[in-house]
Amino acid sequence: MRFLKEHLTGHYEWESMGDNSRFTGDATRRSFDRFNGEQLLFMINLYLSMFKTATIEDGQKIEDFIANQLPFKNESEISVLSHLKESNVIEDAKKAPGAGEYIHFSNLEAQNLN
């Protein structure tokens, strides 16, 4: 699931250039601007990618955490991601498997994927 601009509940600044290519890949030491809509979406989707399943409500929980609970100091994207992981904004049961762990599908689920 991709969390989109339409799913955000707050109001953010949007750059008119339309070039979001700088917000791709992994979190970096780049300064995080909680009011930049593109960067906020990047961080929400990056964090959601760590889970087997994600909903719009999960993305909105992350948005709320960033808006209301993230410390108001100059933080990097890496620090923000670390805060999100430590806060357990989304329950552990949804987390994607780590190294050496696997998701198992029943035969019925595997048939439905095709």
C-alpha cells in the first residue's frame, strides 16, 4: 500500500517543481522538515515499507506521531526513522520478517496471488 498526499490529514508545504526524486531510497542525514509534504510522505512510506500490511489509518498514525510527538529539534531523516521504530507507532505483529524469518502462505493464499 502506498500512502498518498490525499491520505494526509494536515496541511503541508508542497514544492511546485514536481521533482520528488530527491526523496527516494533510504533515509539519509538530510535535515527532516515536518512541514514539507513530499518529505513527510517519503518518511511515512519508508516506515510503512517495513510492515507486511499497512493501512491508510497506519499512515495517519505515523503522520500524527510526527506532528504531535516527534521532538521539535533539528533531526535527520535517519533520526526520525529511529524515533518511529522506537515508538512502535504500528504494532509489532504487522512487521515484515527480519533476516532468517519468512512469511508462510497457505496453498489457498498462494493460489489467490496468481
